[in-house]
Amino acid sequence: MVFSEFRAPLAAPDALHIPDGFLTAAVAIAMWAITVVFVVLAIRRASRDFDERMVPLMGVLAAFIFAAQAFNFPVAGGTSGHFLGGALAAGGSVVVDADSRSTASGIWAIGDVTGEHMYAHVASKEAEVAVAHILGDRTRAMDYSAIPSVVFTQPEIASVGRKEVTGMNRGTFPVSALGRARTMEESEGFATIYCGPGGILERVTIMAPHATEIIAWAALAVARRLSVEEFLGPSYPHPTMAELLKEAAADAQGLCINKP
């Protein structure tokens, strides 16, 4: 989405270069339309009696969902390399700074059109920053160093922090050794914490039940540059899945007494 300094979403059909991206848009729309049809058919079929003939149908559905998602990239401009006078990156995304401001005067951009961190929670935060600057608050800025990534699989997967962890100290703890996981009859997964110089938390990776919920605490720790000592300061309630992070952090110090 693009905003102008007039404090309203900006509609500029000519600047979107619709003809250049028409084929891509048409294919994406067709993919999603077919996906919807398959979902409806699957639901109607499942509402009666599920049988093995549903397996190929769900496989085709998954293939179409994957194909449609493959077309999820920004088409903000054509080959001109400019958007409303602002610069575009090589992939067609709008170039913005930490304030979500584009290089075009009075134009801000947020969300997928920027081509980076294409998550709803990031777009929402970018919108807050952009609107704050449009209204005159220059104290807000985006921090992309602690953007949590979540995957709603079984078990769930979540991570936050730096991608490059070579040479970092790390600690890990398995879900199977966690008391709360045992009460849930869950055993798959782990949590790993990576620490840089001074024991500063640089990255957290979780594969576990409720990983998408637990990662919020890890994101705060990474964003605030907490050390392992500071991270272990609070008392973690027992038995909870949050203890997975505590045990992994303790393991990074070589002090995890509960690790198998």
C-alpha cells in the first residue's frame, strides 16, 4: 500500500503500470480462483463421507495453493525503474527507508509492495510508522532486526533474529524433555538460542507446539539486545511451553540441568 502526505491511501492507476503486470496478475487471480473452487469441492465432499478419493483432490489443492503463493511478489512498476518519481528495486518493489518513506517526495509505502518481510504483522507496524511520520512524529522508525517468522505447521515453527549464526555460541533443548509437552503428549521439536559476544541473544529458532506464540517473548529479547543472563532473570512458570526457551538459554551457558 502507498500513502501520500495528504494522509490517505494514494490511488494512481497510471503509475501502477497495469499493462506490464497484467499477465502476472491474471495468472495469480486464476490460481486463487481455482484454489477457491477446490476448497469448496473439498468441503462439500468432506461433509458427506470422506474416502481415499479425497487424497488426490487435496494434493491438487495443495499444488494450486503453492503455485498461487509463488506469484506473491510486488508489481509496483514496469521496466522504468520508477514509481511516482521514486526508485524501484530490481525486483519491482518500492525502495523505502526506516520511516517507510519512498524516494519520491511526500510518498510512503508499506507492506508487500516494498518487497521485504512480506508479513501482515510487519505491514501493520510499517503503517503505524508511516502514519506517525505523516502526522509529524519523527521519533518512530522501523526495526527489521527482530521480525518474527512463523509457520503454522504441526508442530509449529517460528524464528527471529539474524540469519547468519556461524561461530555463535548456542544452546538447545528438546520438546520431549519438557514437562508441559509431556502432559500434552507432544514430543517433536526443539528450541535453539544463538548468542553473540557478551552473551547477547542474536537468534532464536523454535519448532514446538505453540511456537508461534512463544516467539513473541523471544522477539522482545532479540530486539532489546538482552543477554542470556538478562533473559534468564525472570521466573518462568512451570509447567509451560515457555520453559523451552529458558532451558535452551541455560544450555547456552552450559548450565542446563534438565537437558537429557
